[in-house]
Amino acid sequence: MVCSEDLLMLKEAFLSSSSFQKFILKYKYFDENVDLQLLFGEPDLIDRDTWSFPYPDSDESLRLVHYDNRVFDFSKI
């Protein structure tokens, strides 16, 4: 089971890691009926749950993609 606090914790942990590259989270249940736009802001792409968060003092970003097949994909870009 995944909840919004888990996603926020992962986002912050990956943004503070210099060695992070990629993490895929597959889930069966998303604990809350959370509007991901309220949690992460407007998505980068229209009609797609994709967000980018800049790494501090870097030109790299953390990309988060939520796929309909119950997958969250975090990756450094």
C-alpha cells in the first residue's frame, strides 16, 4: 500500500541523494484518493502524470512519472 507521505518522502530522499539514478515503485493499492496535482503541482505534460523537480545547485532534475498500470517511476534526468 502506498500513501502520499510515502511519495513525498521518496521525492525528498532522492533529491538529497547525489548517487540516485532510478527507482520504480509498483503498487496494488494507493492508500488515499489523492489528487497528485495537489501533491506535486501541475504536471509537466498535459494529459500525463509527469513532474520534474530540480536538484539544488545542479542542472539535473528528478522526474516522476505515474503510469496507469500502477507504477511510479522516479529517475534522474
